[in-house]
Amino acid sequence: MKVRRLLYFWILFLGHAQTWKHQIRKFYLEHFRSLGRFIYTTTGVISIAILILEFGFYYPEEWKPIVRLAVYSMVRFFLIYEIIGFLFCNSPWDYLKAHKLEFIIVLLLLVENFYEEDIILFLKQFHLTGGDATLIFLSTNQILFIFANLAHFFRLSRFYDAKNINPSFVFVGSFATIILFGTIFLHFPKATYKQIPTIDLVFTTVSATCVTGLSTISIADSFTLTGKIIILFLIQIGGLGLMTLTSFFSMFLAGQASVTDKLLLKDLLSEEAIGKVKGLLKQIAYQTIFIELIGAVLLYISFPKSYPMSEFNKIFFAIFHSISAFCNAGFSLLPAGLADPSFMQTESFLSTIMLLIVLGGLGFPVLSQIHRRLTHPKDVYFRWSVTSKLVFITTLVLLLIGTLAYYVLEKELTLKSLSTADRIFHSLFYSVTTRTAGFNTLDLAKMGIPVTFFSLFLMWVGASPISTGGGIKTTTLAISVFNIINQIRGKSDLEVYHRSIAPSTIHRAGATIVLSLFVIFTAIFGLVVFESFSFLDISYEVVSAFGTVGLTRGITPYLSVYSKGILCIVMFVGRVGILTLLVALSKKAISFSYKYPVEYVVVG
């Protein structure tokens, strides 16, 4: 009898508890949730302002306690807000699925709060002062808080959810937006050691965003740690593309993606089917993180022992060069680049750089197929796409031709003082880096005219489609060559690897080549008008900018303001693609059901 009575009271208590919870939840939703969201958004804006203040500007010492109090208060509010949201949700599991990012951030913030002193002591091991360690700790809180706000922003808004939006315009506009904000950030007092002309900051921003690597100033000597971090973010965003990052953030971390979103991404990623977009987007993000992380570890391990550098700087150096290499940017924190004797003689370090460049230049669809093949080696349904086959063959042929050409043509010039094994290694390195990467281990100004002229072709071709590199792309060259052979043989249909190539692909390849040559010749003419350098050096500079390579024969710092402006435009066009840019700026033609009679025009 007592057991039944206890059970009865327990059920009654649970029923009342559920009723109370329902009433409290109703009261919270009606009176406090909207206010909480408003405060949440406001604190997010304040957090961004504080982060910019701390890293971008110098402010009075007496402000620091106020700033720290504000940061800690906002973090505490975030924790309380998320916990209340979890307690008053309908389904805890569904809430966690929809708020993955916030859940991860809450865990990280709790770990930080419980182990704050241990974390600061750990950071001090890297020769950071207590103030620096505290600043890093507070900044981490702010960054996490900003990411949480972004998750809410993506969940509550549909800022690019429009049926008639032009994917090319979105792609081009995203790069222009990043360049604008990057230029503003590099103007912050804490970003540079000295006053730098605006044109040079704009040039650096465009070069970093378009992953080129050309620079009119020394990155190592001109920018502080803040400035270098800004450049690193620009490289990462420019390599992957802003829309790819924001779409991944929206789709996987904010827990939403409409059909319109996927259609837009399908066009942005040049994917055939809408069902493959989510998988490809996930592969791009995860592959990038994994490859860059492994690359940073390998670069750290192979760091030259003879080069003096603190532990913290070594870690940052490895991360910076891993991202720069994978994104095919070519930016280096060394004043002399990788031509520094300590690094030039460290083959393990340079080999890692080459591997990262090649992986970044293959293109994400190809990397996805490689990943699938390695993880499912016995999959009988697996088939290499025509794109992957063309990328593999064209890349291999260009690498071999480039290595052989450099070895033969420079044997008695820049390679003269090296052994046979070193000659082959540095010839391979130059062949790899000429394909949009921009690192150099030898003095390019001392290269002979033949190999300099041949390099124009390698830089013009560039990397592969949907990659971190520029140029006309390997598949464009391959399709054009096959089409020429097809015309010579008198065949009407282009067939490659037992597949018929779509006429639109052939037309796009031809248009890309013609337009690229038009841009290059126009830019060369512009520089010839304003500069007195040799024609070959100017041509090398322009083609390097168009292919987003970043190699130079030493004339970049001495260019006039007009020439720097021209190269900025060329780098931008080379990264987004001239055809993509024109499609973004032009009005879509109206299709009609009728056709005019066919007329054959004499060409060739």
C-alpha cells in the first residue's frame, strides 16, 4: 500500500512539474525570448567592436579592466542564454542537432573557465607575457562568441535566398567584399610597423585574397602579428571562396539549407546534381582542415634547426606556410622567401610545400574522388570522372615538361652551383610552384630568357577547376587540345574517355582562352606605357598576376601607382575568371523558340 501511495505521489509530482515547466516555458517565450535575442545580437556587435579595438588599435591602459569586464559579462550571458534555451526547448536532441556550433562553443567556454589559469600558464611557456596570454584568452572567448552570433544570424535570416540570384555575381561580389574589408583591417594601427601607402595595402589585400603572392612591400618586415593574421585569413578565405565558407557554415553548423541555397551552390561549385552539393561542400571543408593541419605538423617537424626562431613563431610559421602553400598563395614570412639558404637546403621542408601546392591545385572535386578511392578501395561502382582523368594527365605532363625544361635550360645558369640531385629537385620545385603557387628557392632575376619565356605558358595554364589556384585551368587546356585534334581529324563530336563532351564545355574553354589572352595583352600594354622595365619582365609580371602565381623578376616594389592598379585588376580577374566576371556583369539573354537559317562563315 505504501509503495502504491509513493508511486501515486511521484506521478502526481511529475505531472505538476511538467505543468510548471510548460507554464514557465510559455512565460519565457512570450516575454523574454525576443528580449534575449535582442541582447544576444547587441552583445555580438559589441564583441566584434572590442575584438577590433584590441587587435587593431592602441587604447589607454585604464580601459583594459572595463574591456575585460565587458567580455566576461558577454560570455556569461551567452552561457546563460544557451542553457535556458536548452532547458525550455521541446526536444533536447533536436535542439542539439540544430545548435551544434553553440553546443561546441559552450563546452569550449566551460573548459576555458575551469582551466583558465592552466591555459595561461601553458601559453607562457611560449614566451608570452601574462598580458599576452590573457589577451589571447579573452580574444578566443570573443571569437567563439562571434561565431555563435553568426550561427544565429544564418538560422534567422535568408540573406542570399533569392530565386533569380546570379551565382556568378555572388561569387565575384564575395571576393570584392573580402577585399574591401581586408583593406580596412590592414589600415588598423596595430596591423603595421610603419605607415604604408594605401595603394600598397590594397595591392597586398588583393594579392592575398586572390591567392597570388605578389607584394610591393615585405610581409615579414612591414606587418605585425595582427597584420600577418589578417593576411592569413584573407588567404584562407580567398583560397576556399567566401561563399563556400558561408554556405558550409549555414548548412552544417547553423543547421539549415533550402533548395534555393543548394541550387545556388550547385552553380557556384559547377556540380552536375543538386544531391551532390552537400557532400562536396563537406569534403571541401574537412579536406582543407585535415590537409592544412597535417601540412603544418610536417613543416614544424622539418623546420631547419639552424634557423633561429622562438617556439611560438615556429608554430605560427608552420601554420602560415601550410595555408599559404595549400591555397597556392606563395606568401612567406621570410624576407628572402624560401630562397633563404637555411630553407633552400632543407628538402623535407620544401617537399612538404610542394605536396601542399599540388594538392591545393588539383581541385576539390578531384580530391573528393581521391578520398573516396582511398577509403573505399574495393568499391566496384567507383569510376574516375573525365574531369579527374584530364586533371591527372595534364598536371603530370605539365610538371614533367616544366621540370625537364628548367633542368636543361638553367643547367649552366641558376642551377650551375648545385649537384645533379639538387638540380633535379629544384627544377621540380620550380615546375610545381610555377603552377600558381609563387614560392621560389632560386633568384628568378638571374634566370635565362628561354626558361623565363617558357614559364609564361605554365603560369598561364595554372591549376585545375574548383581549386585554390588561378589560370585558365588544366581542363581548359586539355579540352582545347582535344578539340583541335578533333578538328584536324574532321570529327564533329568531341569524345574523351568514352564520353561525349558537351558543346557548352567546348565553347566555354575556347572563350576562356581568347578572353584570357585579351586581358593579358591589355595589361601588358598598360604596363609598357607606364614602366621602363624590359618587355619580358613586364610580361612575366602580368602573366604571374593573371595566373595568381606570385613569381616576380624583382620589379613589383618599383611599379608606379597606375601599374599596381592594373595588376590588382588582373589578379582579381585571374582569380574569379574573366568569363565568370563578364557573366556576373551582363544581363542574361532571353531565349526564343525560333531559329534563323544556318550560315557558314569562313574562319581560319
